Amino acid sequence: MVDEPRDNPYIRDPDLDFKEIGDMSKEDAKEEVEDLREAIEHHDYLYYIKNDPVISDTVYDTLFNRLATLEREFGLVEENSPTQRVGGEPLDSFETREHVREMLSLDSSEDEEEVRRFDERVRREVGEVSYSIEPKFDGFSVEVVYLEGEFDRAITRGDGMSGDDVSKNVKTIRTVPLKLNKAPELLSVRGEIYMPKSGFHELNEERLKKGKEPFANPRNAAAGTIRQLDPNIVAERPLSIFFYDILDCSQEVKTQRETFELLKSIGLRVNDLNDLVNEIDDFIDYRNEIMKMRDELEYDIDGVVAKVNDIDKREEMGKTARHPRWAFAYKFPPKISETKVRKIIVQ
């Protein structure tokens, strides 16, 4: 769990009896700004990631507005301040940047026999294994890099080697922390941006009212939003993210389970449907259970993923030109929907 900041007057029962700005020195302002930023980041974590706020929206807005005022009056605006999430000038184009480490796609199949063949190959090559298993999100994949605990950049998957720098857009997503709690010096993480189903339906209703074409599905809506050149448009749309893998880290992790624990401990949002199994039959059962509940979830998934839990064994197995050899996605069959034919016109 992320630690609650100590000795911060704006965490629980915030003191809103602020000092008059005219009576403050720049040093006074710096100290208060530091407390306010820390508190707002903590309240964002509780609200957007833990879904367990401890202050009202009114109190939050008061703290946020106080921070914005102090930053403006004393020239203390910083790039990763909570006040800088929203807004910014539209870009002419996205800059292309290389990934810290290649972002590969997953080998996949809807066929159970293919899943079993994957397991047989793994055990033949590296012996007994356990699998870390998780939903396969149907969203938009990005790399997010933190340096010394601060948000540095976000890059689309692109061709796997490089992608578009969409940092300004990703910073507007409230479930993406701008500062992390006790984070490694370098952390490159992979996440999946998605649009919650409820937000997707609301967005399409708004678009229809304005005479605009609705998005076909939440995945297209998320992808189309992240590719917007104007971050103000992105900020108005309901995006969220799950983090699920480490591409590079200055702190050693030995298993996928340790990866999830590290990500959660520093304040990154991890899906709670992940699990650990020793047998491929358990993974197949997991897939069938998750498939039953997919319509009840607030996010789209199109399968489940099994990853060799042990990082050293992953290194031993390596990769192909396109896929890691230590992971496999067991896809769901396509959804079948009924369409009523009202009229047939013969040409």
C-alpha cells in the first residue's frame, strides 16, 4: 500500500485556514506548495486508483485552487504539478521516440490445443514453471517512463522499437500518477489505456447530440483520443489505465508477482484479476471463468494471458522476431450478435 504522507496538514481533515498571500514570503509559499502537491497526489491516488476518497470534492477543489494560486502568484509552476495535468497548447505533430526496451506483441490463439502446446514447449525448455495469469485488455498500449519517481514521458507502442511521444495526452489521465511513492531511480512500465464502458456510452451520446459520428467501440475511442494533437480534448474524455509489466527498472524484480507488488507499492494501478497457477489446466479454467464475467466488467478484454512467472526462465527462453516465447494469450471467440433484416432490395 502507498504510504500516507506524514505531517502534512492537507491529508485528513485538511486545514483550510490559509495564510493571506500578501503576508507570505516565497519560502513560505514553496513549503505550502510542496505540501499541497503531495496531498493532492495522495487524494488523487485514493480517489482514482483505490476508489476510497477521504475528503469531499469541495475540499479537494479548494486545495487545488489554492495550489494553482500560489504557483501563479509566486512563479512556482512545475511541469509535473497536479495543476499541469490539464491544458496546454495543441501540437503540430507527435515526436517519434525510441522505447527503453522493445515492446513486443503476444502470440495468441483461440484453440485450447495451441495453449497446451505452448505449455509443453515451455516445460521442455526450462522445466517446471508457474504462470502469472491476467486478463488481456482490449485497449491501447503505451510505455510510461518515470525518472527518480517523476513522470518523464509516455510513448505509443508504434512498431515496437519506437512510437509517438504522447506525454501531454497521457498526463491528463487521472489514473496515471505524476509522482510515485518510493520509486526506483529508473522505471519503464507498460500499460493499457482504455475507455470505461460507461464513459464510452456517455461520450457517444454527446457526439450524436452534436451530429458527430459515434465511435465504433471503446478501443477505437481510446486510440482515437490518445492520438489527438490537442491535450485539452483528451482531458475531457474518460480514459483510464492498467499497468501490467516492467520494461526496465533500476531495482531488480525476479518474478511477475514481484512486478505486480512493486507497481502497487509505488502507486501504479494494477488489475486485481491477476493470479498465479502451476498447471495449464488451471489457466484454461481461469480463461473460461473470466469469459463468463467479461460483460460485467467496466473495461473490454479479449482473452487472458499466461506468462512464465520466473524472470530468469524468461531470459532463457528469449523471443522471436515478434513475440516473447514465454507468454501466450488465450483469446476469446468473437462475440456473436443478432441483426434483424427489415428489408431486402434487389438491384
